[in-house]
Amino acid sequence: MLQERRNSIVEKVMRERMVKVTDLMREFGVSIETIRRDLEYLEKIGTVTRVYGGAVSNKMFGHEPSYEYREIANYAQKKAIAAAAAELVGDGDTLFLDVGTTALEVARRLYTKKNLTVITNATKAAHAIVAGENSRVILLGGALRPGELSVSGFLTDQNMAYFHANTAILGVGGITLGNGVTDYHIEEANTRRAFIAQADKVIAVADYSKFGVTATNSVCPLSGITTLVTDWSVPAKVLDEYRAAGMHVIVAPNQDA
């Protein structure tokens, strides 16, 4: 119950950009002390910033939520997105596979594919694919990032010069009509740009919380994405706007419904 309430608070903050303590008290039927403890915890893990009388989303200020939070946030949506994205991968494909919790879920669903060559800077994704014993994994070198256990930097960029792929599966820090795809991590954003430049097609995976968010580093305009795979929580009106901008959008259905 505690974690469900905190997840609901985070979703509300992401959706509305700001929440008031009094509104949260009424919505969840709990005391002001309980809501304050919830907001203190969410601020501690890097998800919200407390302000007088409430909280705002850190994403307004370009901060990435902690990996511990991202592991559990919107997990049902990420599973559905991963299943839909994995269907776009064929046996024998060569893939660039990005870092991030949604991309990791995609990796976990590639074990049934045969003869893949997966080039990645995500050690967790590499481990998930190798466990299937059906594919070859090439792990890029670079500086290891705590929590995410991804590699990036000039060594990664040098390694990328040697590869081309049929498909890149790209994580998303934020996506908007005007600013395209953005990311929080400078070096990882650079690797994403290389994935895009050296792949025949690009599949971006993004749950509903990434829409309307602009992170610090520009990755690519919407035209750099071949297919966007998202979930059922994105309003149809929003998806229509992206389709009108020329994007091919796939909406993953709720697997738990």
C-alpha cells in the first residue's frame, strides 16, 4: 500500500508537473504527516523536489530520477512496450541496444530470437541476452556508470566507429514535438546519436511519463526515429499529434488488463 501510494504520487507529479499536499491528503485519505514523509522519501531518491505546500517534478529542471526508482516506476507499461518492441526484431538481425530500464526489458525478451548480433553499452542488457545462448553480444568499452552499469565516453565512441546495425533500440529521457528526443547523460546522449547515425532504422521505446519532458541533452529530432513504441497510458490526442508530425507510433496494450 505504501509503495503503491508513492508510485501514484509520482505519476500525478509527472502528469500535472506540481502537486499540493492538501490535494494528496484528500485523494489518499491520509494525514499531512504521511504525505510529508512520502514527499521526503521521493525527494531523497531524486524523483521530486519539495516546494512550499507541495512538490514539483524534477524533470522540470533536467534531473534524472534515480535508477532505483526507474527500476519500479511504470513497470507494467515497460513490460508491454518491451514485448511490442521485441516483435519488431527478426532472427539474424544486428542491433544497437541502448541503456535504460525499458531497453533492459527489451533485452530480456530477445532470448527467443536466433542468431542476433547485439552491440550495446549496457552491461545488464548484455548479461540478459547472453543468458539465452542464442545470440552474440558485443559489449562496448568505456567508463562504467554506477547504478545503470552502462559504459560511455571517448572509448565507447571509438568502439562505435567499427559498427553498423540493421536496427537501433533507443531509450528516451524525454520526448516532445518541438525538441524531439532528449536525454540526461551527456556521454550516453552522444552514444545514442551514434546508434542513430549507424543504424538502418531506429526504434524508440518510451513510456507515457517521457512525453512532454525535455531533458538537458538533445539526441535527435522526431525525424531521427523510425518507430516509436509506447503504452496505452498516453492520451490518444497526444499520439495523434505525433502521428501528424510523421511518426510511426505503436501502442502496446495493457498485458495485465
